[in-house]
Amino acid sequence: MSKVSKRITKERVQKICDILNETYSMEYKCYLNYETPWQLLFATMLSAQCTDERVNKVTANLFVKYPTLEAFANADRKEMEQDIYSTGFYKNKAKNIILCANQLLERHQGIVPEKIEDLVALAGVGRKTANVIRGNIYHEPSIVVDTHVKRISKLLYLTKNDDPVKIEQDLMKILPKEQWILYNIQIITHGRKICIARRPKCLECTLQSVCPSCEVDQ
């Protein structure tokens, strides 16, 4: 059979969504452990260039040592660097987390803001982190472009861009709004289990019929 068309059509996009919904849970799930909005914010900041599993191990102790936003704001930077050392880029992360905690207290009365422009104005917070907060805390439809979403969306020919902001915009244009948060969760799961970067399991992939990059004859 011929290869799947690389054209973005409403039918193909809907089929992708249908398959993802049938294959994976439609339950909203966050892979980072947290109890408060600011804990999720800091955990997401720590997750940059680090696995969620590693972050969860670090925050299990970190959130006990610093149980309040005030404790983070008043933390010794050198000490925090040691606390989060295993997450990588620990110097910048420690500096940003402490500054961010102070900004939350001074600008927002300790409340993590909902608006994306307020979130990205915080130290160390980019659009990816902001969208994690918007989706998981405020249930505002948003698309988080991490490495899995970027790579697999390109394989599906849903975007040709490399810039995360442009990819986010591309996906927002073509995906149904009610699918935005689910797409993040499902594609991350798919990238970890099936569409693994160095060894994709195309034979096991339920997206074979809609994936132009599939290495199995269609």
C-alpha cells in the first residue's frame, strides 16, 4: 500500500486524536508529584533537561525541607544547589527558584498566577512551564511542547517547525481545543513506550495508519 499522505487534513488530525484516545487514558494526568500549585511550578522548573522520575525523587525531600513558599524564598542558594544537584543545571535552577518564590510573594501574594503573561514574567518560567501550570492547575486548554511532543508531532507531519513556540501555535491551529491537554499527556506516554527516539516500535504503534514516518509498509 502507498505511504500515508503528509498533508494535514481535518480527517487525519481527527483520526490521530481518536486513536490516541482509544489507546491511552483520557484522564488528565501529571507525571510530577505535587500538592500545591507552587510545588508543581518548582518541580516543572527542575524538570528542564531532567526526567520526571529524577525530579520526583528530589522533590520528595525538597518539599519536606522547604515546606512553605516562604521557606523557598529564604533558602540559602548554595545549600539549595546541593539539594537539587542531581537534576542538572542546579546553579541556575536554584537561583531561579529562590527568586521566583520571592516574586510570587511580592507580586502575587503567594498565589501562582493563571495568566500566561504573568507566569512567563517569573524567574525561570518559560511557555512550557507556564502551560503546565495553566493546564494542570487552572484546567485552561494549553499545549506543552516538550521533547516528545516536538519530535512526534514532526514525525506525524503536524508541524515542520523546530521552535517550541511555533510548534505550539501550529498544534493549536489544527487540534481540537478539548484535545490540547490530552494530546500532551498521550504523546508523552507514546514517546516513552512506543515511539522511542532511538528505537521506535513501529510494528507495535497504533498510529501506523496515520503516520507518514512509519517504517512499516502501509
